[in-house]
Amino acid sequence: MTWNFSPQITIPIFELGSTRGRLAVSKVEKQIEIADYEKAIQIAFREVADALAVRSILDEKLKAQELLLSAQQKRFDLTTARYRQGVDSYVEVLLAQQDLYAAQQNLLQFQAARLLNAVALYRSLGGGWKS
């Protein structure tokens, strides 16, 4: 019994250029995917920074609006007491009440904006539903 051993190359010569082309395409695709990933990271950092900046501003406005509401409530109480004593007219009470309601509405709007900002911050940090 005799053994015959001869190495064989099974890659056709004409496919060598095609293989190099596919390699070049895959390298370019890899670079594109890396660039897309870096872009997504930059967008995420920007969204978080923006949400935190808005949150800071909203917190300041919310505190100021709470102080204004407190002042309007005191004004309404004083005006009502003055009306009961006969010092002020009922128009003054109505104006104070109107300003009090406006301050309450503004406070509610700032609170809603604060909650929406919290949702935006949560989503920018990776939480929430996928759309």
C-alpha cells in the first residue's frame, strides 16, 4: 500500500480581488459604525447636559413662583380682612383673588414643566420606552 500526498490550494485565483474588495468594504463599514456610535454618545451627553441645565433653571423659577404664591396668598388674606373691616372695596378682594389664581396657575405650569424635564432627563439617561 502506498500513500500519495500532495497539497492542494482550493482558492480560485480570480476571487482574490473580490476578497480584497469585500475586506475593504468591511473596513469602511466598521469605520462608519464607529463614527455613528461616537455620534450617538455625543448626542446623549448633549441631551443630558441640556436637561440638567433646564432642570436648574426650572428649580430656580419654581422657588421664585412659590414665594410669589405665598405673597399673593398673604395679599388676598389681608385684602379680605380689610374688606370685612370696611376699609377696602370688594373689587380689591377680587383683584387680589385673581392675582392669587394666576400665581397658582403659574406654579402648576412650572411643576408640570419640571416633571416633563424629569422625564426628558430619564429618557436621555437611557430609561423609558423605545419609540
